[in-house]
Amino acid sequence: MGAVAPHPRIKSRYTPHVERASAAGREVISGALSWNPTEVNILRMVSAGLSMALPVVIFASLGQPTAGVLAALGALLVAASGHEGTLRVRAVDLGVTAVIGISAVWAGMLLSRAPAAGDVAIPALAVLVAATGTIRPRVAKAGNQATVFLIIGASLPVGVASTRDLVAIFASGVVLGGLLGLLTYGIEVTVFKRQPGPPAAPKPWRPDLEAWAARMSRWDGWHYTVRLASCMVAAELFAHHVSGGHSYWILLTVVLVVQRDHSAALLRTTERAVGTFLGVLVGWWMLGPMPAALLVGVVAVIGASRLYLKSANYMSYALVMTPLIIVLSKADGNPSTDLLTERLVDTLIGCLISLFIGSLPWLRLRDAPAKV
């Protein structure tokens, strides 16, 4: 008996979709495993590691380990700022980042005392950032920092502690990280004779604002804003029904993985999910007893490598951030497997929301030509 030939109608109906899905899968896997060429600045990495480890050591010696974790988060804020241009340009960049981050954390702490207001304010800020992010890259960067640290501030266990004192501790880490960054620049210039390039000529805002207004006058200019808004609303709903004290990880995941470009969004979602899963496996190994010196060393190593990994391979970056959370939690107390379970579940929920609400339903619009 001869072989049965495939039905031509079935082949014509499903083959293109299977081929597209297969090609997209190969592209995502290739992107997740690839390493982007990234400059390795050892001096800058050492500075970033010290800026996170020193607060843990200083406040632990004062008997306030919780304050050390909060100050380390402040150093984390400015780790990616102040790396380009002259001393003045770097100082301004660090100053702007500090003001935005400290204000966002302060606002988040205030919102934590009024959860209903936070449920509205956090998605509203994310939508505003999405709508204005195409004006200039600096606007997008500032908006993303404000959103991320507003969520972090709203999630901090403030309890009966003074909000002003907590903000001051966070700001101390920001100042320490900024000073170490400027010190790194001084060493590069005086010791290694690395001179910064000429400062960029100032650009007028009017052309950028006019171009942004023209983009936002069309429906396709609002695609990303609507996608992110719908994902944030879904994340808020899930956060209210997920047990545990770290449901803000769902919101953070959505903010971090929903991208303007659909291909980048699918890749970022995959990298975040797989990296977090691998990080949880490493984190389980780190739940056991750990000497204080080793704990500080792990904080320093991850703090030093995270900026390089974020540019070189985002999956590896997502992998190391979970162990960082574990060691910072160990400095503040004794983390349990529940913390790792929450980390994994909340991240996966955020990734699924981003995939099924913020990406897949919009593929047809992505493939359709934009009407100008």
C-alpha cells in the first residue's frame, strides 16, 4: 500500500504559520545564547562592585543590616550613569539620576501607605513614560528609572520606620555610588591617561518635540503605550491575587520585558524567564549558611559584573540578579525557599502577561504596513 500524500489544503493552511513560528523560535534561541561585543572596563566594574558591597559592610558593622541593603539599592541606581563625557557631563548625569531615583523611591514609600493610590499611580506613570519615551533616549532612560524605583519604593517594608530616615539611607548609597563613579573617572584620566571625547553639541528640543507629536498623532504611534498599559493593568490584578510579599516583581517584569519592538520583546521575555529559572537554581544552593566575608564578596562580584552582563547577554544578567536578591536578603535576615518560589512564580506571571497580552495579539499589526 502506497504512502498517503499530505492533504494540499492542510499544507497550504498551516505550513506558513509553522515555518514562521519555527523561524521565530530559532531567532529567539540564537539571540538568547549570543553575546554582544561589549567593552570590559575593569576599573568601572570594580567601582560598581565596591559601591554595592561597602554599604552592606558599613551598616552591618553599625548593627543595621537592613539599612545596608537599602543603601546598596541606592548604589544600584547610579551604577549605569555618569560613564560618558567630561567631568561636568558625568556629574550632571549622576545628579539627574540621583534626583529622579530618590524622588521615585520616596514617592513609592508614600504610596505604600495608601495602596489604592499606588494601584493607580504606578500604571499611570508607566503609561506616561511609554508615551513620551520616543522624544529622546534620555527621556526614556529617566522615565524607566522613575518607574522601576517607584515600584521598588512602594514594595519596601517601611512598617513604622520614618520615611524620611529610609530615604536618607537610600540616598547615602546613591551618594557613595556617585562619588566612586567620579573617582573612577579621575583615575582613568590621571593614571591611565584616558581622555573623554569632545562633548556633543547641544540639540534644540523643538525639532524632537515636533517629530514626537507627529508620531503620536497616528494610531501606530500609540501601539507600545496601549500594549504596556494593558499589561500593567493585568499585572496589578494578578498582584492582588498572588500570595506572598513580593508581588511587585510581576509589575517589574512587565516594565522590563515589554519592548517597543516585538522581536525584542519576545527575546527579552524568553531571556528573563530562562535566566530567572537558572538563577533560582543557583539561589537554592545559596540558601545555606554563608560566612559574612563570602556574602560581601558575592555582592561585590555581582555588582561588578551586572552592567557588563546586561549589555553582553541579558539572560546571564537575569540569572545573577536572583542570587543578588538572595545574598542581600541574607544580610537582612534568613531567606527561605518561599522567597525563591515567589521570585520564579512572579517573574513567570509577568513574562506570560507580556507575551499573551503585550506581544502575540499585536503580531498582525506589526506585520501590517503603517499608514502615514
